[in-house]
Amino acid sequence: MTVQTANTNSMLEILLRPKQGELDNPVFIQMLGDGKERVVTRPQYDALIKKAITMLEAAGVTVGDRVMMTAPNMPELAAVIIASWRLGAMAVPVDFRMTVGEMANVAKKLKCRAAIVFKPAIKDIEELEKGMSDGGPKLLCLSALDGYSEDNKERPLTKFKNLSDPAFLILTSGTTGTPKGAEHDLETLVLNIHELAEMAHIQNVQKALIPVPVSHVLGLEVMLAVQLVKGTVLFAELSIPGIIKAINEHKPEIMVGVPTIYGALAAMPEGAVDLSGGKVILCGGAPLPMSLAADFEKRFGKRLNNGYGSTESKIIAVNINGPVESVGKIAPSTTVEIRDEQGKVLPDGEQGEIVICGPILMKGYIDNPEATKAVMENHCYKTGDFGYLKEGYLFIAGRAKEMIIVAGNKVFPSEVEDALRKNPLSKEIAVIGVAHSRLGQLVKAVIVLADGEWSDKLNGDDATKAEAKKALKEQFKDFCNQNLKRELRPMEWEFRPSNQSLPKTSAGKIDKKQLS
């Protein structure tokens, strides 16, 4: 399916061959720690891209090859992605927090021609080199990029024969199964980030803080959307102190993050976070609890702008001023259908599976036709998420794979989590299903307590812990009796002190697989 418009090449020109033009704002500001930062102008970014082209060509990279790259968010990482596209190669950005075994496995399984890493971020570089050596890709170091000369050959904008050729691959998060690689092309990417910039009101000269990895679709697309409108991308350390430092020093107009980031910001002491510059605060990557949205707006006077998308579909909705419970209206190039279990399209207001249709979807899961066939049909993607449409707005109920069936009753964890989050004793919450011989499943709540007396007791001796857990269970059961329908109430409980956080994926989502 073709989506190319007259503007596609001009938008690609902005992304792939950055020029200073009439604007003098930088393309990147990178927070380096120790009070230092690095500013990268468009000519400097263009030079990085040209050096990356030289580095990749020296490694033998050519049209159709696959190139893995992994590093913390930095201009060099973005430059290598762009250089891959200039050469007609598939970019495979992966999270730098993967184990070296996982990195080597991805690179070899995908038969990558080259793997580009940032050695200071790799704990055991010798082990990675060993893992790559046996029939693996050529290992290159991103910090060596400056030593390469700039490519000054006359080149086309990109060597892809067609803009619908596979251009990049994003790994799924794997929170409900083994990660898969979703293939995308430049044609649909440009259309999607153009729509994203318009939906999210991203404007030029504005600074956008992106404290999520660009190896994930959320970080990559927001970064490119900001570059498309010639804004400034602000990279900070992927930690709460690093994020707060970037916010307070640069007052970004735009910010993107996952709910766990915004929950941490809302829990900071009064005056610790200055969000006065924020105009659009995007939340994605995981469901946004309505209680968090309310707490955040009460605390900062800023609305969390919910959105929706996936590794397979890219970003298809952003809620700027619609109903707060909604993820927004659907992007113009895309349609959403709500279907029942038989595939029948349901009317407005009725809940069913969310099916995304249109040209911006992934081409498929790489080297996995069976998995592709299971979710893709006639340019439509079956998300596995449940929700409904109302007056053009999309509302999310939860994921089918996370749904808990208690004696035939369907329970979406997000609804229970949102209620439990309103309890002042809770800091982090995850709700999962556990097997039960008679009822099929039970609802189990895993709760990390807020700092205070009860948390301290959970760090005490065995007798103190046991007494505290018993009392907490009764308190939370009473709370649930007042705030949740009977079938939604947890029947099993696990309490953790405030210093024992829930496990997270590299995307910042709570990893429920580790809790099962």
C-alpha cells in the first residue's frame, strides 16, 4: 500500500540532510552530568551523519544490510540511524540496557552486517566481543565516530530503491511474551511523524525532553517529529534526578515519558520540579492511570496528554484536549475498528478488541510469518487491546493477554490498579492473575508502599513484618470494599517496602512476567 505524497521527499530531506537554514536553535542539547552539557547545531549534526556514513561503508555496509546500534540517547546514535537510511540499510536500534548476551543474540539472529555500540555503557565489552566473534557482525564503537572523515561523495538522498523497502526494525517490549522485531519503512514513518507533530502541537524552536530510549518507537518517533519541525531535542540521563535536572534547567515546552516517570515526578517534594515551561506533556508506552493524571494536574497545573500506539502500528492517537479518560482522536491516515470475538465491527460505545487499519502499520514481524499472520490481515492490525470509540475518541480498557477471568467475570488489571493507586499508602502497584482450582483465576495485587511507618515495618524483623502484612491486608481489603466492585477486588496480596521497586522493562513498563 503506497502512502507517498508530494511532501515525502521534502520531509525526508529535513531529516536525512539537516541544514541550518533560517533557524539557529540547536538540533540537540545533551546533558552530560557534572553540570556540563553539549549543544549540537544542524551543521554539526550533518557532519556526524557524514562521519557515520564513512564508518558504515568502511565496515562493508551496503543496500539491504542490517545494522544494529545500541547506546544511551545521544546525537551519535541518531546520526548512525540516519546514516543507515542514507545507505539504504535497515537500522536496528536496541536498548543499551540489554545484557551482552541478548545484544549478541539479536545481532547474530538478524544477520547484521555491523553492530555499533557505546563501549562505556557496556559492562562487559570483552564478553560482547567474544559473543560477536563467531560468525557475528563487525563490532564498531560509537565513541570512535569522531575519528572518521566526513563523507563528501555526491549521493542520492537515500539508496533505498523504494521508500517502502524495510528501513528499520523495533523490538517489541516482550512484557507478555518473547520479543519480536517489527519491520517499518521510511514512507510510512514520514507520514506518521508528520501527523504526530500536528496532533501533539509540536512546533519549531521548542525544546522537547525525551527521557525514553530512541530504541523504542515512542522515543524514536517523538525525536524525529521534533527534528521534522526543526525543534530542539533535549537528551537527559534516563533517571529521575537526570530528568528533573533537565526540566529545571531548560524548561522544555514538550516532554514525553511513561507513567512511571510522571508518577515519580508527582511524588517529589513541593518545589523540586519546575514544569512552568511545559505546554504539551505526552504520556505513552503504558496505560495512564486516571488517578495519576488527576494527581499530576493537581500538583503541577499541567495536563498529562495521553496517547496510544504500539511497536507494530507506530503512534496513532494523541489526546490534547479531549475527554481525559480517552487517548485521543485517531490520526487522519488511520482508522480504528472495535470488533467482537467473531470479528464483527461494533457500534459506538460498545467494548471489544481494538483493530487498527491503514497504511502506517508495520510490514510484519521479521522472519516470523506465523506471528505476522496471527495479528495482521488486509492492512489491519489486531492489537490485543480492548476498548471502545465514542464521538471519535478512543478509550482503552486493557490488554486481552493481561485480562483476568474470575469465575467467568472479566477483570482488566488497569481498572483495579487505578483504584488502588488512590490509597495514600501505595507507591507502585501491579495487578496480576493467579491460577485457582475452582474459580479459574484470582486477582492478586502487588503493592510497593510509600515511605513511612508501614514501609519501615516491612523492613523490620520477621514478627514485625508478619504483623504489618496482616494489618495492611485488612486495610486494603476495607479500601477495596468501598472502591471496587466485588469481582474486581484482589483476593491475594503482596506488600513490599518502598525501597523494593517493582521490576521494570527497558521501556520503563512494570514487567509483570517477573511477578507471575
